[in-house]
Amino acid sequence: MDRMDVTEEFAGIQLPGHLHTQQSLQYAQEFQFREGDVVIVTYPKSGTTWMQEILTLIYSQGDPTIATSVPNWVRAPWLEHTYFKDTLKNEEGPRFITTHLPSDTLAPALQKSKAKVIYIVRNPKDVAVSFYYFHKMARFLPDSGSFSEFLELFLEGKVYYGSWFDHVKGWYSQKNNLDIFYITYEDMHKDLRRSVKKLCSFLGCPMYSEEVDKIEEHCKFAVMSQNVMVNYTLIPQEILDHEQSKFMRKGVVGDWKNHLTDEQNETFDKIYKDKMLACDIDIVWNLD
Ligand code: PPS
């Protein structure tokens, strides 16, 4: 498969060459957003696919036809990926765009536009666990080693896509500069209905209660994990090996408790406290 062992360096972070080139990254940085664009921004494993599905269903008033017939990466393509240019629909109406890039690369272009930005944050212990399993299945990511080795790299920000802390702090610092809506993976878990309603009001999309019912139903983990348009089983096994781990793995809050030792948890908390000191973000670590 193409460029599986290539690493691209961009804006101080490393990215998989299978999905990115210097040209695609440059294109992303120079991209002209326009009014009506809806941009989903996440650090990997924070609920990107979930939000892509929710947005699709909001804009189709709960009708699952598009969600069950068009892959998520076509509906809301990744701005920085090589296929973006040829995939983004340029016709009238809202364009859905997804990105994992850090704020300093995109915020200037977004500030000039009237694009709406949705930033999803997930508690970083669960992100680390989910990312670890994703490394096992994604052949375009380096060997993750043991969980403890991976966790160390994650805390040092030495994983692909860079530091979780920098990503979150960077995008949170844009709260007064962009038309941005912050939501947590845990909020979506706790009350999907409320999250959908809040999103609809941010997007200016009034919704009937029956439509919200349908969105809630189609965006449940159990339903999404069976939808081949979002569960990544359409991707060849040489690229994403579902025998190693499923993309829709567990979809829960607090799986970190099954993976971090007390000592790792203490170290994590210390680093978190230190790095997130100046960021007024409320992280939900458990739902019980
Ligand atoms: S990626 O690769 O960055 O696009 O991954 P991303 O979609 O951001 O994150 C994948 C994790 O999100 C979980 N997921 C969900 N959880 C709950 N409900 C729904 N509907 C849902 N859809 C996706 C998915 O299972 C991954 O988390 P883990 O913890 O690995 O299960």
C-alpha cells in the first residue's frame, strides 16, 4: 500500500504519509473557507466519526439515507488528506469539513471566514487508550509497543498528530476569535439528545422532536458500529486491520480505568494539572 512507512513533518508535528503529503498540508493551510462551511475539529479519537454522523443526520432531518449510503470520509472529508481536493463538494449549501490539524495552522484562515467550527474534546486518558488500539489496527501508524510505552509517548506529545494538550489548548484559545462550539465526547454520551439540540441551535437548524428521535437512534454506538459507512470496514484490511481492533471499539467513558495502573494515573494527573493550568476546560473522566 501507498506510503505506509512515510512520515510527514508539518507545523511541528508528525503525520502519516499514507494520508498526507506536503502538498496536501499546504493546500489545507491555504484553503479558503466560506460562509456556511461547518468544520469539525478534533484531536484523533475524540468523537470525530460520531460528530460526522450527527451532522449528516441533522442536515438530512433524521433521514438515514445519506448516512447509510455514503462513507463518512466523503460526506465530511479531511481537509489535510490527499483526497480532499477531489472530494469536497463545491455546490451550494453547507460543506462539511473535518480536520485534526492544530489551531495555529487553520485559525487565521477561519478567522477571516464565516465558517462554523465544532471542536470536540474527549478526556485524554480515554483518548490515549483508544489511540493505542487504533495504532494496532492502522497499518499506516508506527508500532505502538506496549500500552505503557505508548502512554509515555502520548504524555510527551511524541505521537503522530502531536500533543493532545497543545491541540486542546490551541483550539480553546480561539474561543473569542471564531464562531466555535465546544462540546465534549462525555456530554454526547451523557445526553445525546441535549447535545444534538444544542448543536442544532448553534448551526441554526430548527428540528422537530421526531427528527431528534431519529438522530438519537441512528447515532447510538450499537447502530453506528453496524453501519459500514462509518465503521471503516470498507477500508482494506492491509490498511485497517479489524482483526487487531475494531474502529468502533467500545465507545464508552472511563475505559482508561481498565488500562492505567495507579502509578500511571498519578503521573497522568500531575502532567495534566501542570500542562492545563491556564486552560479553563472541564474534563469529565468518569460518568459514574
Ligand atoms: S478518528 O480516527 O480520529 O476519526 O476517531 P474518532 O472517530 O475521533 O474516535 C473513535 C472513537 O469514538 C468512538 N465512537 C463512539 N462512541 C460512542 N458512541 C458513538 N456513536 C461512537 N462512534 C464512535 C469509537 O468507538 C472510538 O472510541 P473507542 O474508545 O476506541 O471505542
